[in-house]
Amino acid sequence: MKQRILTAAIGLALFAVIMLFFETLIYNIAIAALCFTAVYELLVSTRYVQSRPLVAAGLAFALAAPFLRLQAIRPYSILFLAVFVGVLFFILLRHHSTVRLEQIGLVFFVSVFFPFALTSLIYIRDQFGGFLGFYYTLLIFACAWGADAGAYFIGRLLGKRKLAPAISPNKTVEGLIGGIVICLGVMALVTWSYMGYGNYLGLSFRPNWPVMLLAGLAGSLLSVFGDLSASIIKRQCAIKDFGSIMPGHGGVVDRFDSIFFVAPFFYVVLQFVQF
């Protein structure tokens, strides 16, 4: 428990430092590093893909994904994707005796979905600018990590009824409810704080509370969905964690499994209604 809390504290401090560079290329680089590590963990730790050329192609695209919306690169983003697909099939032709089609599909899915899920954080920044983009980004992490923390601590304290024992034996219904409550509470605290920050800057900031809380409710459920999805992958691959980069938490996928679903969900919702 102490190691878990200490790692979380260090992680939050690092998160705060990265957010200081929210409107700079350093933010893109940080997201790219997360994408690279996540794809590496999903392809290598699971032992689904043994082909080094396939892994290298997936990692290269994961690194490129957070930069495809840059003004100089955006017109060629489809070309990058086409080249990536071409490289995958070239590897299939070149190594057809050891590489199978399902491995091509897995590498494509992992290397596209997970990096673009994280890159939606960059899309939000670029679409809404520094002030609102920063707020929405904080809400995403407040929702995902608030739900995770609430489910963990409330589940340990009060948990009795198992939520999905065949997938994740430690998750409980009480933890799920506690995660939702903590998630909404943390999101409300972030919003109130940001209202005060807006007033300090002389900016008019009026959040849409009902929509924000509804998005938080859906996001907290998606957070659990992401967590369970990562758990079933680990169970099927007979591994405890995707990595060991974060002692007590595992790897990047272990820590960001909920973000992979919450971030793109918020991005889609924000295309129709702001909160």
C-alpha cells in the first residue's frame, strides 16, 4: 500500500510538471512516450507478437501518432497511415513463414487504437485552446483516476459483493459505486476550482453542470470497462501486470487503461455539447 501511494504521489507530481507545458510540443512528446510504452507493453508483454519487424513498425507509428495533427504534418496524416498499412503487409509477405495475418491485425489495432485514444487529449487541446482545453483534460483525468481510486479504496474498505469475479476477483459492486461517487466529487472539485481560477483571470467561465456530471457518470462506467478490459487481456495472457515502470501500479497500460476509453469518449461528447 505504501509503495502504491508513493508511486501515485510521484506520478501526480510528474503529471503536474507535464501539464505546465500543456500548450507546447513537450506535451506532444510526453503523450508520444506514453503511446510508445503502451504499445510496447501490449505487443511484447502479452507475447502475442514475436516478430521484431512487426513490433518495430507498431512502435514507430505509435511515436508518430501524437504529431500527425501538427500543421506541417496534418495534410499527410492519411499518407502516414497508408504507409503503415503497406509496411505491415510487406512484413507479412517477407516473413510469411513466421508471421500470420492475425498478428498483422493485432499490431494494426494496438498501434492505432491506443495511441489515438491518448492523442485525443491533444485533439482536445488543439480544438478548445489553452483555457478550456486544460479544463477538459483535467476533467478526463479526474474522472478516470477518481473512479479508479474510489473503486480501489472503497472496495477494500466496504467491498463484499464481487463485480466480475471471473475477470477481476478484487473488484466489487461497492467499489464500483464508491468509484462513481468519488469520480463525480473530484470532477465537481476541479470545476469549482477552475471557476475560481477563471474569475481570477477575469474570464467568464460557466460550466454546464448537468451535462458535466452526466458525462462523468458515463465516464466512470467506461473507466471500469477499460479496467476490466485490461484485466481480461492479462488473464488470457497469464501475466500479472503489463510492465513494472510504476512500482505498485504496473506498467503504462495498467495505469492508463481507463484513460484509453474515457479520453476519446469525452472528445466525442465535446463535438456535440460543451460542459
